[in-house]
Amino acid sequence: MRKVTYGAGVSLDNYLAGVHDEVDWLRWTEDVAALTSAFWAGIDTVVMGRRTWEVAARAGTPAYPGVRNYVFSRTLSPHAGGGAVEIVRDDAAEFVGALKVEHGAGICVMGGGQLAAALFDAGLIDEVGVNIHPLLLGAGLPFCPALVRRVDLELIEARPLKEDCFYLLYRVRH
């Protein structure tokens, strides 16, 4: 069965982005680049929600090369991704559950907390990785909005990164 990982850079108060989707506070260093490169080598699929895709498209990264890209939206046109992404109108948990049993490499849940929350609630996420940045945003897009159920985690890895950041990787206890 394929592994589903949710992870991101977050502020110390657990936000993925500021109130205007700003991520200019993220500290991109060579050790973060190495972590990211190692992670991307083990996946072949990225799933994201509409809002994450729109922010990525505005930043010039509407799709991630070398992997299958799925965007969950009931409002986007089926052709919104221009062929670079597949727009999925199906239930996210059912769709990701089907992907999980297919043959392939890992699945990355990119960005937005709403999609992650639905996948946590369905018991589909296997790992959670966070790169904690040393600042407090006070408001913005939360890493994980309210969940229906509690999710118990087991620490796999913890290490300091450059620029006062810290990396944590957890396994979800199913």
C-alpha cells in the first residue's frame, strides 16, 4: 500500500500561510532543499485542494513536474489545469483511498489544511512532516483545521535546521 504524507513549512503558531496567502517568511536553506529533494524522490503523486492550486498557479507553479497532479474542486472547470493537473470532483477521501491501493510510489498531500483534515478524518494519512519556522503569524491558513477525530502521532525524526528552523516527522498511529 502506498504511503500518504502531509507536510509543510509552518509558523510556530501552526499556519501554512498568512492571511493573504503570503509565504515570504519561509526560510529556504540548503538543508531544507536536501530534505525536499529526498522526499520528492519517493513520491509520484501530488494531491491538493483548489485554493492551494490557485496560490501555486499565481506563483508560477501550477503543477509539479515528474509526478501526477490532482486538484480537488467542485468549482474549477475540468480543463482549468490545462492538462498539467487533473481536476477531481469526486470525494477526496474515496479518490485518495483508491490511489493508495494502486501500485506506485508515495503520495504527497500538498498545502491546504482542509483537504488534509478530510484525509485525516478518513484515516488515509500515514505520515506528517513539518518544518517549523521561528515566527508567529497570528492568523492565516491553519496547518490543520478542526478534525472530526483525534489523530495520535509517533515521532520518527526530529532535527534542527539552519536559520533556527526545526524539522519533525511523525507516523500516524492507525
